[in-house]
Amino acid sequence: MSWDLLVDRSDLSRTSIVEVPEPTIEDGQVLLKVDRVGMTANNVTYAVFGDAMHYWDFFPASDGFGRVPLWGFAEVAKSRAEGVEEGTRLYGYLPTSSHLVVEPSKVDAKGFRDASPHRQHLPSPYNGLTTTTHDPAYVPVQEDLQVLYRPLFMTSFMLADFLSDNGLFGADTAVISSASSKTSYGTAFLLDGVHRVGLTSPGNKAFTESLGCYDEVVTYDEVTSLPASKAVYVDVAGNAGLRRAVHDHLSPLHSAVVGAAHHDAAPDLGGTQGLPGGRPTFFFAPDQMRKRYADWGPDGVEARHAEAWRRFAPVVEGWVDIVLGVGPEALQADWVETLAGETPPRRGHVVQL
């Protein structure tokens, strides 16, 4: 069976699994079978910002519906593209569907880019598919860790690099919200030379402290207890009320909005005029990635990221309990749970499709 898991873009909790004909391909195209994917709060961020950041455009669906972008592994089921062999295993950006048709360009041993016309206005880092045989960060026994953490860790890697590249904007403290989330603690793990403060809910405080990557952990209602400091604010929660509290108390030198873990609590930047400190701005990882491609070259970015991943993976393995689901119904259930914010911080959802 070929299928799409569709999400109502006006009410993300409304979903349906729709059986569809298996896609056909033309010369120059490849049919991918989506195999193993992860479901995290990052996927919720893609949906919440789907219109503003064009995430819905990657995998079009019928009017009013969307296919949520996922990260994971797929295999080449059929190929009519030169240089792409059937059976090749790839890592990349995939839809909540059983299959995906792509148009490979710039094909080499490392993989290819999807040159489908509808994706050409979209950020290029999302259009690459990497062969597992030539991926410096790939370890077969770590596939589940990769589908859960690799896209988030790339964001963490580029975010930590962005802050360091800018001299932490003169700050000596980094305050990171949604501190129990994967993107947040990946960033904290990589940050050096700064006092790292994690903001989290009372229920997640013990878990966040157990990670050992924050110098201090406080709950959201304790923000005003933080001592005055030269701070940057890394806003992964996307909560406007919390943002206001942090700005009023610390007047951060820089305020980066990274995600929308608290997607039901005003994740937009409305009402930011007049906030003390630096005006909140979206951090978009592909922007920093493009800068580093120019600075280091693509191979340099991959090598530095792979080195950081090799340090992170053995540590994070002890921070997550992987729960494996099977089939589209498991993917649907994981989406609903993740959207509702009901996934405990130690749980990692992986789905074999």
C-alpha cells in the first residue's frame, strides 16, 4: 500500500491516512521508499512555521492539508536517473508518506540534490540526500540516534557556531529555554566558555539537571531569580510570555528564536517591539550553514559536524529511551502525542515504515 499521512494545516491535531496509487516516474526521476524516520518537537516546528517559512512547500498536498517534513532513511525503489542505483540507502528530508519522487542532480558517490521544480525556491540544505556509504557521520548501529538527533544536532551545531562566530555578542551567559529538548541540550553540549542556564518546566527539571550539560537549571517561574548578567537568550520554546519575562529581567544582548516547542503559546514574533535588550530575531540554520560553506567549504562543514557528532552520540545514547513504532498508524499516533507535548523528554520516537 502507498499512503500519505495528511495534516489539516488549520488544525494540526486533525490527521488522516490516505491510500494513494504508487507514484510513477519518468526519465531523470527516482522513486524513494521511505523506510525509517524520527518524530520530535522539531517536526512540530516545521508545521507551526509551515506557511511563514515555506516548510509545507517541500512536499505539496491537497488544498488545506500538508505532509509534515521528517528526517530519516529511504531506499531507492526505482530509478530512471543516471548514476542512482536501485537499493541505494539515503539519509535526508522526507514526507509523512510511503514514497517520494525526486529528480536527482549533481549526482556523485556522496548522494545528490533534488532538483524538482517546486523545490528550487527552497533552502538548498533541505534538498540534499546523502548515501550512507559515503556519509562521514553514518554508523549503522546508530541509525535510530541519527533519525532522532541528526537534524536537531545540525541545528545545535550551527547555532553554537553562530553564537561563537559572533563572540557570543559580548555575553558571558547563555540562557536556553525548553532546556529538556534535543535542540537545546545539543546546543548546550557544544557551547564553550559561557555559563549555560537551562530554563525548563518543573516536571522536566530533574531530567534536565541529570544531563550535566547545563551549569544551572531553573524553572520558567524562577526567571526573575537569575542574577544580572550579560546574557544571550536562545529561545527554543517560542513562548511570547516567557520571552517577555526573560527580556524584562535580563535585557539580553542577543535574542535568537530557534523553535516553537511551546507551539500553543504564541510562537510568532508579534509584540516584540519595546522589549528590553536585543530585538528577537529568527535563527535559521541554513543561513549560518551557507556562511560556513563559504568559509570552510562543504567538506569542511561535513568534517566538523561529523567530529562533533562523534563526541555527542556516545553521550546522548544514555539520555534517550528509543520507542520503535511500525507503520503509518504508529507515525500518526506519534505525531498526535508530540504535537500535544505529551512526550516525556527521555522518550525518542522512531518509526519503521
